Amino acid sequence: MTDNQNKINPYLPIKSKIEKIIDETSNIKTFIFRPETPILFETGQFVEITMPGIGEAPFTPSSSPSVKNTLEVTIMKVGGVTEKLHEAKIGDIVGIRGPYGNGYPLEKFKNKEVLIIGGGVGIAPLRSLLLTLFEELNNYKKIILCYGTKMPEDVVYKRLFPEWDKIKRLEILRSVDRCPVESRWDETIGLVTCLLNNVNVDLSNSVAVVCGPPIMMKFTTLKLVEQGHKPENIFLSMERNMSCGLGKCGHCAIGPYFICKDGPVFTFEQLKDEQDIWA
Amino acid sequence: MKFIYKKNLYKFLEVLSVDNNVFYLTEKHEYKKVKKDEASDGLNVDVVRASVPLKSFYFLQREKIGLPEPPAKNRNIIFGVKSCDLKAKKILDNMFLAGVCTDPFYDLHIKNTLIFSSDCPAPQKTCFCTLVDGKPYIEAKQQNFDLNFSPVLNGYIVEPGSSEGEAIILQQKSFFVDTTEQMISERNKLRERALKLLEEINKEFAQLKDTDLQKRAKDNYSSNWWKEASKTCVQCAGCNSICPSCYCFFLLDASVVDSELPDTNFEKLRYWDACHHTGYARVAGGMNPRPKLFERFRNRYQCKFNFRKENFGIYACSGCGRCIDVCPGKIDIRKVMSGL
């Protein structure tokens, strides 16, 4: 819990105004929120966004924590709350409470090669991580981003990649599962895991970060382990039905862990002996 | 330690009811409220735990959580609480009071509740507290009760477990007399008898006693037995609701016409939830970590005997047997654990 949360009733959100909406793909939008009081978070932590009268859902901000007065959240339309969010307009008020859980342990990334693997909208929390790493680029040996989507049109942050391509210490590899005839794709075709074949990292001095749909996270993690990455150096952004965010309601449990308070960032070492983690 | 005559018991509760909401256990295993100028309606604390779990008093089945602060309420005194329910309360205390923050609603209700526990001299056939590290009576060192009542002769030995309990004995001293050696030995005899009765009731499951149930649940996670054992489960979630140590809840914004919240037509509510429900762990987009019934069934047992034991060092099952009583599929938690 941080200072900006309601001291008495932790279930109450902070009123937040939608300042800007950016269309990323046909069903993904980035919202820029301005909370009444700043919500200070660490990269990788998540918040609960409330559509008043509809309900709440968990999201990880995609902006840098160093931006204090606003926060950006990239949201795919998949359920009741996100559907309403996608209908929202600039100026509308939503509720945000948080941040919750543990973010990425940046101190463990220092002076290392950071391999980041994202799938689909899973790039959203990774963008926050990337922006944070960019702010202190000299602290990291190199950053490699492997990003996979289903099709070229599903790439989130198309607008940002040209900018990111210019960053010297950052290497970007992208893939799409398939490319319809009417689209164009000059990069790799195949699952995101196939990009790992072309990645050159120093296994003795690197960490890997994975975020994406469960099936992608499963096979990416297994491949990383196969390639020799140590389970304690693989950082996973886990997702479950985080409802209260406070480790109380039970919905996001994986074995003895509650993702909302013990995660959402876990090492594979922590989870490898738990059952059904990829569901 | 003091003694109160049985004939004075209800009068004692009536006096306390001037400033408190006093609830007492009845022969029908209900909690009834002491009402002004009304006679006792079946007061009897020498029966097993109430049918409804104790948690109903401080983890409400439905609670409004949209106000900045929980509204103040009168103090509750619950008379006739059994040790199984108090053991289960430790799980809820761990979930709601510890961790990243205190749940203000649970906290308020707990602070507003005095527990008058009582020994369980006549366990019934679904009781099995002794198989899960429990006893059919409260021990003074437990420290999570205010007064404990042990039936002896024509009354009860009353033992304080908190300063509030001690204060009540002092304030109402006209109701109490000193205990005698004979009373203490009678109490010990009755407690021994209850233990024997439990042994007799559970002789079919004797192997569970002193078994590491956490290890058993963990080692047999992939057993086919879960499928077999859950065959008659109809997912009514009765076991979840009636369980004194089940703590899951869901939050929702519900449409209402008379909301307490200004300028809105909804209320922020919290309800008990149940891990047996299909959609319990489902995420947006439809992905479900436990889509099959046997997986959800297994999860409940893993939660009780494995995961929470790992978190808090105690089983999230206190052997109250309510889930056995309530199950329309005749599922017996003792048989499930024995069959593993």
C-alpha cells in the first residue's frame, strides 16, 4: 500500500479523468488518465479501474512511473468493463485504485542483458518497463525486445516502434503468426518463440521478462529454460482474476500465492513447482 | 474462574443486552437474539455449533463497502461459540487483518464482537475437530475468546480469555460464585468424555489423526481420486457458504434506486463467493484456470489442507462438519481425505 491510497477504505477508487484516447488496433486503445491525486506506481505493478456502476478490472499501466500526474493504460476490449471503457470519451470520469503487488525488481536487472518477450497486448506492461529502462540505459548491457502478434494489424504501439528503432542499446525482433495477403510484413513469420532462435544473450549475465497470453508465456518460458536461462532469472507477469487487489478475496490464487499481493511479477523459480500455472 | 448457575444464565444475558446485541445458541442450533421482556427461546449451549457459521457475524454475507468509513454499530455478544468456529476465525483473521492492509469492515465487526465460547460436550456424527488438530473445547491459552462456559453440575464454569471478559465478570459479580475442586474435576471428566465420543464417531477415519494432511494433499494433487470423489458434487457451493473458514468474496457495483452514495444509482457491494462456481477464477476473455468441476473441487481441498496451511501454519478446516451436513451429494470431507 502506498500513501496515495484511501487510508480507511482501501476499496474506494480515486476519481480519474480520461485525458486522451489513442486507437492502437481495432480492439485495443490506450487511455491517458489524470487521477484527482497522483497514483504513484512501480513499473510492473497493477491498478484496478472502475467503471462506476459496471465494475472493476485489473490493468498494468503502460507508462513510465516517472510520469506522476497521469498514467497510461493500454486496454483490449474483452469483457464487460473493457467494453464500457472502449465506449468512454475524453473527459469521462472513471475510478482507479492501487497500485497493487510487486513490480519488476529492477535492481536485479542492473548491468545485465535484459531480454524482453511480449505477446499481443502483453506488450502493455512491457512498454512501461521499456520506458523505465530507457531512462537509465547505461545501467543495462543491452535490451532485446522480442514481440509477437497474430497478424501485422495486431501490433500495438505501431506509432512507437520507429522511435524505438533508433535506440542504440535496444534490439527489436518482431514476428507475426501469419500475414494475410492484403497486409505487408517484412519481418519474421512464426510464433514469438521462434525469435528466440536468433537472440544472442550471455546466459551468465542476463534476465528474461515474459508477458503475454498464457499459452505464449508457457511455451516461451519452456523455451527459455531449454536454452539455458535459469528459472530464477526468468520474470513472468502473471495474470488471474485479480479482484480486490489486496490479497483478500481469493480469486487470483495460484497455489499458496495470491497474484495481486505476491505478484503479479514472479520468477519462474517461484512458480515452477506449482500446478496449473499457465491456465 | 467463576461459576454461574444455569437458572441465572438467561438473566445474565438479559442484563448484558441492555448495551449489546446478545445472540445465544439454541437447542435447534440457531443463534437467537435476546429481546427485551422476552423469555429464552430454547437457550442451550450444550449442543454442537450453530448451523450458520460464526463468520456470518463479522464477515457479512452481503456488505455495502462504498462509504468512506464503515458505519458504527452496537457491540455484538455471541454466546455458545464452539472451538471449531474459533479455530476457523484464525484463518479469516489472517486473511482480513494481516497482509498488505487491514480490511476495515472485518476489523470493525471484530472489534464490535465479544465471543462467549462454550465447551462441546456432545459432538455429533459429522464432527471431527480432533482429526484436524482441534479439541471440542476452548483452551485458555487460545486467547481469542472473551468468556468461556464449561457445563458442570447445575451450571457453568466461566473462564475469562480477555480483559473485556474479566471486566464483565467484575461488573456482573452478583451472578457468579467461586468454583470448587469438584467442578474442575467434573469439567475435566466431561471434556475427556467428549474426546472419547469423537474418537468413537471417527473410528472409521482414525488414520487421518496425526497424518500430515498437507503432504497428503500435495503429494496426491494429480490423483484420479479427485474425479471419483467429486462425482456427486452438484456445485451448489453449500460447502463454501457454510464453511466457517471460507473467506472468498466478490466485489460488484449493483444498480439500486436508493443508493447511499451521492449522485449515483449503484451501490458498491461485497458478497460471499465460492470457488466451486464455474466462473470463480475466469478472467476477461473467457480463460479459466479451473474449467472442470473436479479441478474446482480439488482446489477447495488444496486450499484447506495445503495452501493455507503453508501460508498460516494451520489447516483451513476446523472439523465442524457443516459441509458434510449440507452436501446434497453426500460428500464427506473425511472420506475424501481418507481416500487420497
